[in-house]
Amino acid sequence: MARLDINAVGKSFGPVRCADGLSFAVEPGEIVAVFGPSGSGKTMLLRMIAGMYEPDEGDILVGGQSIVGAPPERRGVGMAFQNFALFPHMTARNNIASGLRARAGNEDVASRVKSISKLLKIEHVLGHMPRELSNGQKQRTALARALIGNPDVLLLDDPLRNVDAKLRYEMRLELPSLLRRSSAAVLYVTQDYREAMAIADRIAVLVGGRLVQLARPEEVYARPASVAVARLFGDPSINLAEVEPQVGQGGLSADVAGTRVRLDSGDRTGAQGPCWLGVRPDDLVVTRNAGDDAIPARVVAITPMHERAVLLLRFADGSEWLAALAPDAPVASADDDVFVRFAPESALLFDRATGLRVGQPDRRQAA
Ligand SMILES: Nc1ncnc2c1ncn2[C@@H]1O[C@H](COP(=O)(O)OP(=O)(O)OP(=O)(O)O)[C@@H](O)[C@H]1O
């Protein structure tokens, strides 16, 4: 059992800065999802840990020992990729065993292949060639090969991208306990925020090669460090409006599309001046009743989406927001005039100049 430490790691290709002062640690048995937009440096981070590239600056340590410059097979690192990368001329059994032979000499290969394939439910296809395996079986075979050598660090690069939706769902449920059993420090790259939230203990959000937030999934969702992070989490994505909040008798309030709306009066230090107001579509309530804090809107369109109804709403100033309503919520029809409300505590505020969330004690750099 060994901890993975990434210390001030930087890497550039010409003008492209794909890692910029990355620092964080992954504990043994912990799963950290690396999440961010395409090109944010997720795969490059994994490649530097695996030894396919070396960092320009900083250090990478496993169990307190630097692995920078060490040959890939001596790093104690196992990897599985989105494209499976199985040897096409070898059976599943030999593919799995290759993960062990590269690392150790006189192990009892057969019994270890057997126990790992039992765990991953692929015992019955061990004699098959990769072309005879389904994508799900290939993915499990690649995972078995990565796990069989009991690596200190396990790197998974979007391992569920090429499997079908049903298997992806099942694996999201199964993977965390499977991975924790190995006691490896796991870095799990994904482009799917739901997968990151389902699988990880913590999520490292990368934007432009920089770590913009590292926190538990619910924390990243509820308290995104910046407007860029807020936009990455949620489907439909967060509604935004330009506001200038002011402190009055009833706490903080702002004009939203011409209506004065109360915002949370809690910890909002620095929340005055030009801000982005962010409200998640799930946090909107759509009613037919006017009243305090109710913004008049017209329903432009309704679309079903994952068991919910998503309403496209247009305010009097022409701006549009989306509301995602629970299946049992009374649904309006297109062209209806309605009122939109949200609880003050569901309002997120971001400084418009820096993009950082305001009223947040532990601020990180904006994306
Ligand atoms: N060998 C290379 N030579 C030059 N530039 C590279 C190389 N590898 C990666 N890059 C650049 O580094 C940046 C980060 O790439 P990386 O593959 O790590 O992104 P990613 O976050 O994994 O993206 P995706 O989600 O699309 O896989 C990109 O701008 C990419 O073009």
C-alpha cells in the first residue's frame, strides 16, 4: 500500500501547457476521478505517472519514492485504457497473465489469473482471443491485466467509454468496491461527470492543465470553485444570469430579469458588485402563482429528458433558462405564462471578473 504524490508537476508541448503546477495526493484504496473538458490534460497526467512521458517540472512519488525517470515496469503502476489495448494474438488468459509476467518472476500465474478472472466474471472466456470477446469482456480483461500485479497505483483512462450503456451502468455500481479491494491508489479519467460522481471518493477537476478543484463529488456539485466548474457538472447545465447583488434589510438580493429576488443571506462576503448568478435547472420551481421572488416567464418548449420534463423558459428581458422538473411536478404547456422561483440557498454567486465563487472560504484559482 503506497500513496501517490503529484508535486508541482508541469509539462508543455510548445505553447500548449498541458500540466501546470499540478499538486495533489491519492491515498491507498482511494479513487480520485480526473475530470475536465477535452484537451485539459487528463490523459497526459496518466502518461507521466506511467512513464510514457516525463514531466518538465515537479516530481511524482509512489510510497514516498520518486518514480520520475524510472522505467515504466518498475513504477508499480497498472493501466487500463478506453480502447482496451489487448494483444490481439493472445488469449484473454495470456493477456491477463502478461500484466503479471512483466512485473514478477516465479509467481503462481495460473491461480492468480483464475482468482482475478473470477472476481471480474470472465472465467468462461479466458480461452478466447480478443476478437471473440464482447466490449464488456474486453474491458474486464484489460482491467484484470491491470489489477493482477497488485499495483500500488492504478491508472484507468476512460475505461467505460467503449462499453454499452447497460454495462456502463452496472460497472459504475461494481467498480468502486472492486477497485477498493485492490488497495491501489486509483486515478480514474472520465469525460462524464455522472461517472466521476458515481465512482470517485474525490474529483480532481482539470481545466487547461490546471487543478481548479479537488473535492468530494457532492462538494464539487454543490459548491463549485468557479463558474467554469459549475458549468461542467449538471445536465442540463446550470442557468446563469448577470446580476449585481446588494445587501438590504432582508439580506442579499438582486434583479433577475427585472424581478427583485432574495438570495441567501448566509456567508456571502464579497458577493456585491458584478456577479454571475447560477441556479441549477433542478432547483427551479415553476408555478402559476405570482408572489415574492417569482420571476414571470413564458414556457417556450418542453422536452422529456431522463424521466424529467425540461422546460425552456423565456423571461421578459428575452433571457432563457431551463427548468428540470420531477416526474410528479405539474407540467405546464408551451406558451403558458408561469412564474419561476428558487430557494435563496440554491443560488450560487460567482465574481464576474475572476469567475470564482464568492462567499467561499477556501478559494482556488479560477479556470
Ligand atoms: N504528444 C503530444 N504532443 C503535443 N501535444 C500533445 C501531446 N499529447 C497531448 N498533447 C496536448 O496536450 C493537451 C492535453 O492532452 P490530453 O490528451 O492530456 O487531454 P485530455 O484531457 O485527456 O483530452 P480528452 O478528454 O479529449 O482525451 C492537448 O492540448 C493535446 O493536444
